[in-house]
Amino acid sequence: MIPWLTEQNEFPPLSQALRDPDGLLAAGGDLNEQRLISAYAQGVFPWYSEGEPILWWSPDPRCVLYPDQLHISRSLRKTLRKAEYRITLDCAFADVMRACAAPRDDEDGTWITAEMFQAYCHLHQQGWAHSVELWRDGALVGGLYGIGLGRVFFGESMFSRVRDGSKIAFAWFVEQLKNWGYALVDCQVRSEHLVSLGAQEIPRDAFVEALAELVPQPVSHTWQMELEHDWFECRR
């Protein structure tokens, strides 16, 4: 059994998370700003489907990417050199979330419920949640969103409407994070897509130790911006 959270409950110790399903820690509670920020700072995130209670997770091991270990394949590097895309940050947060929420070819429905959408749009308005947008010919064709705390970016979801669209957006974004002094990108759960970009699994204890060090370290910069095309190549 897992604990049921009320509005006043704090999260249980991460050591109490289930092994099967991996990382399930608690259920219930709400998605208010304070709880969400507290959750991410502790290494916990919400993930559930429509009709289910809010489920809170902290898997072990944890999939992360260190910005200086970003891997770019030869084919992706050739794509990044082309000037057919624009990359912006925080210019279309709600549109990125809607695109991430759209059903995938191999999935039924979405875990980004209306409640999640409203909660993260509020976090965006408060300066916690951020988006990356990939544009081609004025159309939004790829991107991702997540939470920025201290020197950690917690990735939530990405989407692509063109080949390698999410990889292009992610690669540009990680280079920008490195330039700003971020030390860790939380990818939550391993996937071949993320591993191809340099992500790796680390023990949950090591992840939590990194959060304790990096989250309290503020990083001052402007989020809303457009990245210049030649910006990426001059830093590789």
C-alpha cells in the first residue's frame, strides 16, 4: 500500500517508493504550486491518467543528462547546421503543452490531463515552468517543456511533428542550459530516444544528493528569447 496524501500531508521518504511499479510513492493530494515545487526539489513528480487519482513517482534508478555530456550524432549535427528552423524559449508554452498532450501513434489518450495543463500553465506564469519551441515556416513543429529549479532543469515532455524535431529542440536547449550554468537535466525514466542524446541512469540516492546541492543555487538569466542559428555551431 502507498500513502494517501491530503492537502496538508508531506511526501513520505523516497525509500518507501514501490519497486513494482518502479517508483510509485504516494497518491492523492493536489497540484498546487507549493506542492509541485516541493515535489520536484525532492526528486518526485506526478504522473497519472484521466480518471485516476494523482500519482506521485520517484523511480530508482533515475535517468538524467549532464549538459556537458550531450551526444549529437553525425546526422543530427548536419541537421542542426541547417538554417531552416527557428528556436525560441518561453514564447508558446501552452501550445507546447497541448502538442505534448496530443495522442501518440502508439498510445491511447494522454497523461497530460486538463488538471495538469492548468497547473503547469500556472507554474509558467509564476516563472517556474518553461518551454522550448522549434519553428519551421512559422509553424510549431517540435519542442519540450519542464521545470527550472536552481541549476537543474526537470524535463516533463517533448513532441515532434517533423523528423528529429524533439531532438533538435532538446540539443539546442541543452547547449543553452550549459551556457547558463545548469549542471543537470532530469529525464525521469530511461528511453532509447534520451539515451541516444547522452542520457544515463544514476541511483536515486545520487540524484537526490545532486538536487540538495544544485536546487538551492540560483541562476539569473532571461528565459524568453530566440536562439541565433550560428550560436550552436560556435559552441561545438
